Amino acid sequence: MAAVLETSILTEDTDLKNIAQKVYDNQRITDAEALLLFEKGSLGFVGSLANFVRERLHGDITYFNRNFHIEPTNACIYTCNFCSYSRLYAHRDEAWELGLEQMLDIVKKYDDEPVTEVHIVGGVHPKMNLEFFAELLRKIKAHRPGLHIKGFTAVELDYMFRKAKKTVREGLEYLKDAGLESLPGGGAEIFAPEVRAAICADKVDADGWLNIHGTAHELGMHTNATMLYGHIESFADRVDHMRRLRELQDRTGGFNTFIPLKFRNKDNDMSHVSESTLVEDMRLYAIARIYLDNFPHLKAYWPMLGRQNAQLSLSFGVNDLDGTIDDTTKIYSMAGAEEQVPSMSTQDLVVLIQQAHRKPVERGTLYNVIKDYSAEALV
Ligand code: V47
Ligand code: SF4
């Protein structure tokens, strides 16, 4: 009853009130209702509903993990217009390409650190093939068996498997045997074909991306899903993207986390497209939390959003702030993200979460609790 009262204060619109009632009753909202939220839902309205969902699922718990990144190369055969990172042709002199031992040295740098995950992601380099990456995985596992390896976007995997003439299932089984444990969510961008053709025409399409994730789920691996938003896509394209993810999740249950990625416009072929506003960012998080009822977690990737905005997102449905990172990723700083030197210590993250009146919990990649910091005093 109190919930109904709260809604009536927030809106006089009957359609929006009906959506709110559904959310309070734990019923799924339709695509048309999600679109309506994008078109008509004020920040306060969608925010309050999303926070209700977030607290029903997780209370005040806010997860983070301790991870580091390996970016094997920033050279890429593809030509995504939004990418500020790829250096194959235009800025060849700024390209890097790491060998196996160099990447193992990055892992060794963390020998005395209590990190639990390495995130491997990079461009698609024609010379870095399936066998090369399988060898990398074996070397990492031999050196540090307990380190969870989350690696390779569906875009990287699609290329690797096609080049090795393996099916998606064969390729994933091969990498899994070598030590790959889960997949990050990159490469999804926007699934709608017209937008995809305009921003990243030449890489794996929506069905290919979804097939790789669905097959990984069938093999018992967990994966994440992203959406690159705030450029030329429409509200309907956002709903279409999330619908495809929600449908796959209904079938497999293998997604852990949805991660909206805000388009940044520095130094890429879409620099003329303005970036979304903070209000629009928060509305998107909130609507994603309301619509994706079968996704357990919603993550704000703080190096891209900035730490204060990430803190704010904890009131708009977000319950995960990714990891400590330690300045090992360049993808966002090169695209003009808030955080040019993305590094936060565990203490920094704990304080950031506590300042938002939430409970910090360190997790493993699969959301196993490593340490509950909620009883620790704010410093
Ligand atoms: O797919 C590239 C994005 C993604 C830009 O699964 C850009 O835990 C904004 O997916 N503006 C790769 N975004 C990174 C990624 C990721 C990051 C953190 C955690 C996880 C996870 C996954 O970066 C790409 C693309 O969507 N990206 N350029 C840009 N200019
Ligand atoms: Fe390559 Fe990824 Fe950049 Fe596209 S977004 S050009 S696939 S590195």
C-alpha cells in the first residue's frame, strides 16, 4: 500500500502508474512499457522504481572486485567509428603488441597482491590467434591457478575461431580447457542492424554475439553483457538491445551483469556526436534495472563514468562498481573518459561506496563474497 502511495506522489500519468504497480508487484514490464519509460519517465520516477528493485534484490550491498587488465594489443583489423583505441592504420606508431612473456610479467607484478581476477581484452590482431591465446591462458594458470581469467569479447573470439576453422563450441571448449573461465561483455555495442551498420559495420553481428554468449552459457561459463549508448541509437534501439539480452537470459541464465557503456567522443570518427547528459545516463541505468528483471547485477564502470557519477548511480539501480583496476586499461582514457589515470585502491572504493550510504562487499568474478566491509568505519 505504501508503495502505491509513493507512486501517486511521483506521477499523475496512468500508464506510468501501471508500470510502477507492476514493478512493485514483481511483474515483468513489456518492451512497450520500457519505451514509455524512456519517453516519459522523469529521473525521479524511474530512479525511485529502480532503487526499489535494487534494494529488493541486494539491499544496500554494493559489490566490487580486485582485478587488473591485460590489453594484448591496441591494433585491430576492424574499423568501429566510435573507437579511439585501435591503432592499426591511422596511428601505427602508437600501436602496441605484447608477447606472451610480457603479458606473463604483468601477471607476475601482482604476485603479492590479493587480486582475484584478470580481465583480458584488446583489439583484433591478425597475428594473435587461438593457439597464441590458449598458450597465454595456460601460462597464467600455471603461474597462478587461483586467478580467475575473464577474457576476450565475442568480437575477438569470433575472429579467432573463424581463423582457426573451429565452431564456436569447439573454440570455447578449447579455451576453457586452457583456463578461460568467463567472458566479459564487450563488443555488443547496439544490436539493431541499421545502427550497427553505421557504427561498427564489419565485426560480428548481433546473432553472432548472442550465439557466442549462449554457447558459453551452455558450457557452464558465466558472461557479462554491455550496451554502448548515447550516440546515434534511438530509445527503441536500446529496448531492442535489452530485449535480445533478456530473451537469451531466459533461455540460459548465464549472464551475471549488465554494463551500460557511455559513448565518449574524443579522438574517434564520431567526435561530432555529442555525449549524453548525466540525467540521461542515470535514467538509462534505472530503466535497465527495471527492464532486465532476470539479470542479477547492474554495473557502473567507473573509469568511464567517473567516480562521482558512479557513486551517484548507486541510487539508480547499480549494485556493482567493477574493480580496483590499477591503471591497466587504456580503452576509456583514450576515448576521453573522466578518469585519465584509472586507479582506485580497495580503501578508495570502500569509502566511495560508504559515502553513498551503501554496504561495500568485495566479490569474486562470480559474485562469491570475499570480504564484507560494511562493519568497517568510514575513514
Ligand atoms: O565493446 C570502445 C567500448 C568496450 C568506446 O565485462 C567505448 O566486466 C565508450 O566491454 N566510448 C570494451 N565506450 C570494454 C568492455 C568492458 C569494460 C569493463 C568491464 C567489462 C566486463 C567489459 O568498450 C567495447 C566498446 O563498447 N568502447 N570505444 C568509446 N569511444
Ligand atoms: Fe577493434 Fe574493438 Fe576498437 Fe572495434 S571497438 S575497432 S573491434 S578495438
